[in-house]
Amino acid sequence: MEFYCPSQPPPKIEADIIVLLWTWPFREQFPLNKCPKPFDEPRCFFTVNQTFYDRAHAVIFHFRDVCDRKSQMPQIPRPEGQYWVWFNMESPSHSPNVDLMDNLINLTMSYRSDSDIFTPYGWLEKKNEAQNFTIPEKTKLVAWGVSNWNPNSNRNEYYNELKDHIQIDVYGQDHLSLPFEDLNAVFSRYKFYLAFENSKHRDYITEKLWRNALISGTVPIVLGPPRENYEKFIPPDSFIHVDDFPSPKDLANYLLELDKDPIKYEQYFKWRSKLQPAKEDWAIDYCKACIALHDAPSYRIYRTLTKWYT
């Protein structure tokens, strides 16, 4: 990665902190410096222009874009006191070469609640006033969206047993086609959604729960960390955990029971009278970083990032 010298004097920045995005995350671009409320104060100036490197108070590295080798990181000296932020939304099982970041990182930014900058895949917001929630019309039973089909994974093994006892419509790789823009409309027609994570790690609760299930207005059936971990973030009566049942057959029987009992099924939506789900957004993630950087801990370095990220 090359640096270029600006042809004109650097512009005046009316912000306390300059934040350099070393790369766009997964090359996905989005508006910078337009933080929505309540993330619009205090202010930062965000840029992807690497000529700001010497002036930046912090540089955020989206890990999956620089994890192959250290040469993808800056190759010139770091300005004194500049914070390097490690941004990663993948689980430890899908985060190769974390040790490349040892002795380089000052702040962590991830879905982990013990990160310096906590950026979950979703969260619940309180409604201004209690209001009834209209459950989307349900015409189908169970859906599952899979972008990475791995027949040997734990979640596929569970699915293979579960499908013997209940009808499941699978969307994604080698299955039913589903354009991204139709995702919420399609999943909202199902009573249940399999929010099965690709690996089990603390706090690793992804868009499978937040966007595919809760935002769509269906009841998530989760496979991931233990129930108590989910209950840190969502009400206990908002989801069904596979661990609550001795076997996939027992889970299937419970779902069929709920299908015949609308009053019991609707209990999974009671929490929605006071709370509503919100999902992760790249721009909001970086806006959260701005808030955290204004109150950043004293300068320190993660000697062994791998030890923390397990």
C-alpha cells in the first residue's frame, strides 16, 4: 500500500479527533462524517485518505482486510501517541493470523462486549411509549438462510436431524434463491427462523438473529453461545434456544405445538411493546468509535491480542 504526498496544504479540520480508516471494510463504501443521533456528538473527522496518516489521532484497521501479512499495515513509523484500533466482527474460528497484531494494537473494536469499542451486530432500543406490535402475517413455518453451506458443521448436523421432524425452507447457497432486498419480506412470512451461528463463541450473536429474525418479525431459534449469553442482550421470552431441548425431535415437537397455539406463540412478541431491534451499520460502528476515542483509556499496547481474543 502506497502513500501519496498531497499537492496542497492540508485542509483545516474542525474536529477534536482525526480518524483514518485504513481501508473500507470489505471494500464497502458508505457516507463518512454523517453520524446520526445519538452518535453525532462528540465530533470526529473521518477519512480514508492515507495522506492524513501523520495527522490522524487514530487509525482503524478492519482486520479481515489486513490479516494476510504485516505489509498490508503502514510501513512508515507511527506518529507518537497515535492509537491503532483493531476492528473485527468475525469470530475467533474465522479470524486467521491474529498474532500478526501482537504488540501493535492499542484499542479493540468488535462484537465482544469487553471490547474497548463495543460494536454489536444489533441491539434493542426503548420505544418512546408502549405500543402494540403487529405480528406480520404468517403463512409458513420454519426458514433458514445460509450463505456458507458446510455439510460437516455443527449447525448443519443439527439441521439434518431437525428437518426429519419438521418442514424447513432453506435459502442461500445451493438452495432456494433469495435476493438481499427481499430478505425481510420473505422471512417475515415464517413463524420461526433458524438463527444458527457458524461457530460458538462468547457474544458472537450476528445478523442471523438481529436482521434475519428480529428485524423481520419472526421468532428466532438460536444455536450459538449459551442461553445466558443471549439474555445479556435480548429478553428471555424473545427467542428459543436449541439447548433448551434434549434433542432436535423435541424442539420440532415444541414448534409444532406453538404452530397450533396462537396465544402461546404470540407470547414471544410481548417484549416488542416496549423495545425494538436495531441492526449494525458500518457508519454507526465508526461513529461509536468516535465516541469511544474521546474517552479512550491511557495509551497501552496489546502484547498478545490472541490471548484476549479466544
